Amino acid sequence: MKIGIATDHGGFGLKEELLARLKTAGHEVVDFGAHSLDRGDDYPDYVLPLAKAVAAGEVERGIAICGSGVGASVCANKVKGIRAALIHDHFSAKQGVEDDHMNILCMGGRTVGPEVAWDLVSTYVEAAYSTEPRHLRRLGKVEEIEAGKL
């Protein structure tokens, strides 16, 4: 799978660890930064390009990290076609993809350790989008909201 990953200083160490593990697992990974630890950087500078790449289909899925994961989620969800969520548990990592077609997993570099993060990322990339009518109906409503129709 072609996966994009982005972080600011708050998740820099976790991003570096996940980047290496994703590559070892055989994924093609696009690193949207940060490329060095800079405590003065801002998560939108890295998360927005990631979200645009996911929305454009340049990468299949994304992983966005900041200190808490909240800012990364808020930022990513401003891009049309993005369904980003802050994930801290295995069930949501799987169900978010299957039922809600989550395409960016958000995590906090200060709230999740590397082993838990890897478990969540592994679950996320292994999950598949559901084609069940009830899920597609709900996603259609979300798309209508995004288009300003609801």
C-alpha cells in the first residue's frame, strides 16, 4: 500500500519509528515531514499536504501525527474527501476504515507509545472499506454535507 505520513515536532519521534516499520513491512511510504525536529513548526504545514495527497489519490491512506492528534485531525478534515479520525484503540482503527472509510488515521505523539501506535497502524492498513449498503448510504450523506446539500 502507498501510505503518506506527516507530523510536526509533537510526533516527530513516533513518525520516524512508524516510517521505518511501514517500509520494513513492505509499504511504499511518502514522508510529508517534518524532516527534522523543530519545536517551532506547525502541524498544518505537514498535515495539509498529506490530506491533499490522500484526497487526490496520490497515496492510498495517510497517517497524521501531532502532540495530541487532535489538531492533525481537525486540519485534515478541512480537506474535501478526507475522513480523518483520532484513534487510540484497536476496534476504532479497524471499524473506522470498514464502516466509515477513514482514510487518515490521526494519533498523538505524546499520548501513544510506539508499540501501541504500530498495532493501530497495522490494523488500519489491513482493514478494507465496506461495500455494505448501510455504510455506503451513510457515507453518501456525509458527502452531501461536505457538498453543502444537507
